[in-house]
Amino acid sequence: MKIILAALRWAVFVIAAFALNFPLISTLITSFKSDGEIAENPSLIIEAPTLENFRKVFAIADRFDITHYLINSVIAATLGSVLAIALAFPAAYAIIRFGVGRRWLLPAVTNLRAIPLIIFGIPIYLIYQRLSLLDTRFGLSLILCLVNLPLVLVLLANAVRDLPQEIEEAARVDGAGTVPLLRYIVLPLSTPVIASSLILAFIYSWNEFLFGLMLTTQNAVPITVGASFFFAASGGGVQWGTAAAVMILSILPPLLLSLFAYRYIGRSLTAGAVKG
């Protein structure tokens, strides 16, 4: 009976994993098929694997430079994530330890994330236009920071709440001020949650499409927007093989990062869930 139950659990797991990842699997297989095989063989079986689609992606770099789009995404997502951590960490400490805006600031910032981002599109575009931030990597990084700030603030607030106050009280008795306390006590103890929050913020920043489409045109176009250019990159309709290759290349950085740091991500999502 135990063997049967274990086999059933694994069967359910395999079916669920395949169903959830079917779009990714299908895209990956399509990227290794020629245009002719894609038209004749829509199944998940590859009869003649080829790297021609990936070669095409880099061959048309004069019109659609995927390397440039990837660099834009890396810079914007990294800077946006770091800025979100830099703003949220001291804010989380002030909210939890000193009660600054505990009743209204934290709920207000958190609830902003539940509002559809398109509502902020026109005001942000006008502000960026006035400040000459349109189509700049720094401007894209700022908006990615704001998008991730509510999530990062909640995660760090839960992390600070879980820290033992006795350690901080002992440091204050020894004469430590707030800044040294944050730097030498709270920051090292919160490193795992900060790292996981940084990873989550990077992944969400990488996947942001709306503001990348609205606020960039050429110089700072992220990969999420740039990938859509390849659907008709060679003319004559959608080039599914080329488009699939671009999508696979565009998801590699966050995918590899997620596989490498999935334990930290799980730890951050459960931070503050268990007390005692």
C-alpha cells in the first residue's frame, strides 16, 4: 500500500509539473525545429534538431539586437532591485521598531500593489517626459524599484519583526546608535531574507512588460519588450522558430537564478508566518 501511495504521489507530481511547464517545454522544443518541421510536425518530438533559429536571432542584430535588450534588462532589474532593498530596509526597521506609520504606512504601501499598474501609466509617463527620463535605463530602474517596493517592504518588515529584540537592547546598552545597530546587528541577521527579497525583486523586475513598453522606445528597451519584435523579424508572417529561440534566451537569466536560489525564495515567502 505504501508503494502504491508513493507511486500515485509521484504520478500526480509529474502530471502537475508537466502541465504547469508545458508552455515552456513546447517553446523549448519549437526553438530547436526548422521552419519546415514546425509547419509539418507540431508535436513535442524533434525529428531533426537544429540551432538555426538561435543563429538567426544573432544574425539580425543590426535590426533587433537581443544582446542590447538583455543588457538593458540586467542593468534595470539589478538597479531597481537594489534601490528597492535600500529604501525598504530602513523603512521596515522604522515601522516595526519605532512604530512609524505602522497603522497606515505599511497597509497603504502594501495595498498599492493590488491596484492595476495601468492606472499609474499616464501620470508616470508625463512625469518622466518632464524629467527627461523616457527611454533611459535609470528611469526604467526607478519604476521597477517602485513596483517591487511593496513586496520587499512586507518581506523585510516580517524579517525585522522576527529578530530578537534582546540583541538590539544589549547593543544599545553598550552605546550603539541606530545606524551602527542597523549596520552591524540587524543587517547581518537579516541577510538571508534580504538576499531572497533581492532575488524575487530581480525576477519580478525582469518580467515587467507594461512600463517597459510605455517608457522605452530604443535605448533602454528591456528583453520582455524586445522579444516581441522578433515575431515578424524576418518578414512574411510570424517566424515561430526565431520567436521561440528569443523567448528561451530571454528567460534563461531569471530561470537560472531561480533554480540556484529557490531555497532562499521559499524562506522569504514564509518569513513571519510562524511565531514562537
